[in-house]
Amino acid sequence: MIDLGTLVTPLLHRFDTETAHELAIHSLALGLGGQAPKDVPALSTRTLGLRFPNPIGLAAGFDKDARAIRPLAKLGFGHIEAGTVTPRPQPGNPGPRLFRLVEDGAIINRMGFNGCGVDRFCRRLARLHRPMPNGRMRGPTVPLGVNIGINKTGSDPLRDYPDLVARVRPYADYITMNLSSPNTPGLRDLQSATMLKELLDAINTRNPERPPLLVKLAPDLDDSSYEPILEAAIEGGAQGLILTNTTIARPATLRDPAARESGGLSGRPLAPRSRDVLRIVSGLNKGRLALISCGGIETGEDILARIRMGADMVQIYSSFVLQGPGILARMKTELLDAMRRDGFETIADAHGIDRPN
């Protein structure tokens, strides 16, 4: 496969961040992304009752409107998470609202769940799944997650989340409740154990049959908050957690002038807190829920470290945006090298080795 990261990413970085993102989505939708080689069996992993060809997923936020699912899958991701999708279309926050912090290996966004709304989103997913002339189903080539959230105005979480699950469940291999974006007022309040249990009960009542349900949490909670949230998720029938969303914190090490911008910070500066939250939750979880680690993952060594700590898989966003699609092949090579060095034949052999007791 042509290394699009080397050829295209520097060109895209000549544009402002949101324009570059739109150009990338358009290019992928036109079929200009290429095809990655098939993954080796050693990278395959099973969780959530699904098989994933490798443990590297694309986090929600890149393909908000499900416009390039299959081309993204062909780049070599092990799964794609589309969204966040809301009940109604909304423009999001005023621009500029997306910023590269290249020196810091980071991105700040205050997009505000801009998107086409669930009706158009599901029409796209329905086309993705329509039969081919030979009678076989098309579908994405890797498991597809759908990330759901609420509108900025006129929302009713106890109505909207169950309705969204009902709408997307025919097309999703798993569904993620986004309760942790810092860019929708009041959203993070829904992460409390009490509110989370109410939301899960409402979802289960409306959707007795559904795909696995995950909850995406913020990194900015007090350490003591994660245990009651974890127990509420388990009691409410969730199948997994994504750790973590973006942070409103601004580490003192940031150098780029854009660090002053408001919004959620992702990428390299988030890595220490993302690892800390994974360590805390993994020790409490003890294998009861699937855990997906997200935040500051840039190398195969990073991936193996998170899996050893108890993550079943990882997701990337900022490193993919900043470095381009070529990062996937590099990460997989580094991951396999690290596995061989540490004596692991498969990803499963490494899972939870360093989980806190």
C-alpha cells in the first residue's frame, strides 16, 4: 500500500484543521485511501462477543456522519467507531473550533456534536449494509461501533439515549454512550452512578435486545468516582467502558500557542492521565467489563502497555490525524516486535499481565 501518511498528510496540514479534516473524509469517500494488507492472526482479539482483526480502533469524532466507514476500515483499523450522532441535526459550535498542536502531538476540539442527525446517519448505514448482486451482504469489513449523544438544546437524556439505541442497533456491532464530551453543556453530569443507572435501565426497557453497550468516560473525574460508575455500569447491563474522552485540563508542558483555546484536549499530553484511569478502572474491574483505552497512543509499545494493564483494545484519533494512515502499519510492526520481545505469541497472552491486584 502507498504510504498515504507520507504523501498526503503534509499537504493536508497546509489547510486549517477543520478544512483538512473535510478534505480527508471526501478523499476517503471517493475511494482514494488504498487497501492495507491482511492482518496476521497474532493480532486478532476477541471481546464483546466479536472478533477484531487487530486491537487498533478509530475513535469516534473522525467520521461523525458515517461517510467513509468502509474506506477507513480498508486502511487497516481493527474497528471503526462512527459518530457522535445526535437525535436531530445540529451545526455545533462556531468556528474556529478544531486546532492542531503539532509540537505537542495534540489536538483541541470544541466541535459541539456537529452532525447530520440520526435519520441521515442511519440511511447511510443502511446503504452500507445493502446486499450485493451475488446476494452477500456488504457491510463494513471490520466491526462497527456507533457513538451516540444528545443535542445541545431540547434534549431529554432518558428519552434520547434509548431512542438512539433503537435507531442504530440494526447496523451497529456495538454502541457507545458518549456522556463525557466537554463541549455539550451538562453532558458530563450524566456520568454520575445514579444517573448512569437510570439511563441504562431506560435503554434496557426500550431495547431488550441490542448490541453490546459501552460507556465513554471523561479523564477529569476524581479517582474515587470511577468505582461507583463502574459498578453502576455493571449493574445496568453495560458490556464495556472506553477510557477516556478528551480532557479540559491543560498540562504545563504544552508549548503551542493554541493550547490557550478552550475545548477538549486529546493526544500525547493526555497519555499519562489516560494510563492512570485505565490502571484504576482495570484494578477495580477484574475482567467484568471490556475496556478500550484511548488517549495519547502513538506507538506499538503504547498499545502493548495498555493491553498488559487490562485494556482489551485501544482507539486512536490525534495520532492518526497528525501522522496519517501510515501510522497503522508502523504501529502493527512495533506491536508485533514488542510482543516477540516479551514472549507473547498472541495479544490474548499479554492481556492483563500488569493489571493491579
